[in-house]
Amino acid sequence: MHLPLASRLNIVEKLSIITYADGSIEDSEVSVLYNLCSVLNIDTSFADQVLHNATQPVD
């Protein structure tokens, strides 16, 4: 099965946000996200960007 890029990005985005739900991001969680990016053929910089954005305060 082939998922469209938008769907793959959405999966990584949602899981990245959930990763920060407890207020911290563990190295093991980042590793899992990077592995998922690899499986989904997405650059890990996307996960880095989403994680960075998730940790920023909302105005």
C-alpha cells in the first residue's frame, strides 16, 4: 500500500505532537520518530521541525 505524501506527513506530525504531550521529549521518542520517518520515506528534518514547533508557547 502506498500512502500519499500528505498522509505520511500527517502521521509524523500527529505523533510528534503526541510525543510532547507530557511536556518533555525523550531521546528514545525522537529515535522512534526518526525510524518512522525512514519507513515512511520522510526526511527527519520534518520531525525536528514539528517537535520544535510543539515546544513553542502558543500566543
